[in-house]
Amino acid sequence: MRRDHWQRRIAELDPETQYEEIARIGLHHEFPWDYQQALSFALFRTYAVPSIGRLLYDTGEFTERTQKRHDDTALVLESVLVDGMESQDGRAAVRRMNQMHGSYDISNDDLRYVLATFVVVPHRWLQDYGWRKPGEGEVTAGVRYYQRLGALMGIKDIPRDLAGFEELMDSYEAEHFAPDPKTRAVADATLELLVSFYPRVLAKPVEVFSRALMDDALLAAFGYEKPSRLVVTLARGGLRLRGHVERFMPPRRKPQYARDLKRIKSYPGGFMVERLGTFPSTMPQMDDVA
């Protein structure tokens, strides 16, 4: 297989109608590691909005069962993509998300913002650190994918294009990012989980490396100390070097799934998407949005 095998395949697809297939290629073949990191950072950013971070803290799920919440989020989102949003299994995964969200008082604005981070953060990550920049068709497919997912989640007033998602995310963060002890606790628990994925001797370097990738507004919202300019330069330069090296690697023949990673530890015997996530006693039975 040539290095541009998947790029040529993407060029044959229509991003307006075959956006799921393009998304699968990007996430599972072209940029699996990059997407895993970027989507983790996308969720991490949302904690800095107090209305989101406080809710996550109050449930206890992100501070007391951090590993399971991490695994559930990764597996639900992956199930939607792997099975397809219009399939029976894909709709079951969307329904599971709707049931969880529907059991809490979450505003449409917060849901729109979270959706925007899923579009914008991976795009910017690939622009900065990917072994290649995503093409126009891939960008369009990413936008269409999350527009459809947002519609199935019942989110209103979804942006029409990437620029709209970027404006939404940037303006929402400028208005809502603020220090809060509960959001800090959620962020700390998440960073501790991230550090646990590596050998103990690397705990401090991984934690500093993670902070080196955060922008000033995010660091301020969590009250984190900004690493030195040298550390920031080395961390970000290291990611760019990794992307440069990956350009010379062969394309992935087999898809790389999050469910196969060692860091997903909660379901060694397999999982059912209907049983992922939280089940508050007052949770309503919600159908997915058509």
C-alpha cells in the first residue's frame, strides 16, 4: 500500500453524504493516536466551564470513578462511529448518551459548546501536530458528522461550518472559563488518570508535558502553573517531530480502535453499549431524536 492510500480513498468519497466513512478512515487509519489525544483534550477543556465542571464534580463520577468514566466516554463515542449513526447499534449508542444527558439539567448552550470542541480541537491539533494536514473533504466531513450527531442529540442552533464552530468555541470559552474548586478537582482527577497510563517514573514529566500543551486561558481557569518557555517549546516541538516521523511510516491496513487499547480497563470481558455510563435512579427513558 502506498502512503497516500487512504487519502486517495477519501478523494473518492462525498463528504456531504459519506462523512461517516471519511471520519472512520481519519480516526482509525490516518490519525488514530492524534484523534485520541485531541478528543481527550477537547473534553478536558469543557471542565473549565463551571456549569459543566461543577455538574461533573457533583455526580462524583469524574473524581471517584475516573477510569470508568474515561472508558465509557471513549467506548460510547467510538460505538457511534464504528456502527454508524443510522444503524440500530449506532442509534443505541446515541440513545445511551441522550439518556445520560437527559437525567441532568444541561443547557443547550453547554451542549453546543461541547459539540464544538469535538469539531475544533481535533482540527487544530492536526493542523499543529498531524503528520499531514486534513484536506478540505475531511474538514467538511468532520463538520457534517458532528452536525448530524448533534441533531440526533437534540441540540439546537448548531453552527453551519467550521468557522461557525470555531467562533462558538472561542467566544464561549472567553465568556465562561473561570476558576472554580470543583472544576479544578475534576481536572486534577483526569490528569492523575492520564499520568497513570505511563510508568511511575514518568509521572511528573507526563504531567508537565500535559500542561505545556495547554493555552494560557485554560491554565488560568484551572489555576495551573504554566511551564517554562523552554518546556513548552520542547513539548510542542516533540509532537511536531513525531508527526514528521510518521509521514515516512506505511499506512495502517487494520483499523485501530480505542476499545483495543490497554488504557481501556473497565471491561476486560467486553461491553454492551446499553450498559455504559451512568444510571441515576431518576433517569427518564428517552428515545433518540430522529
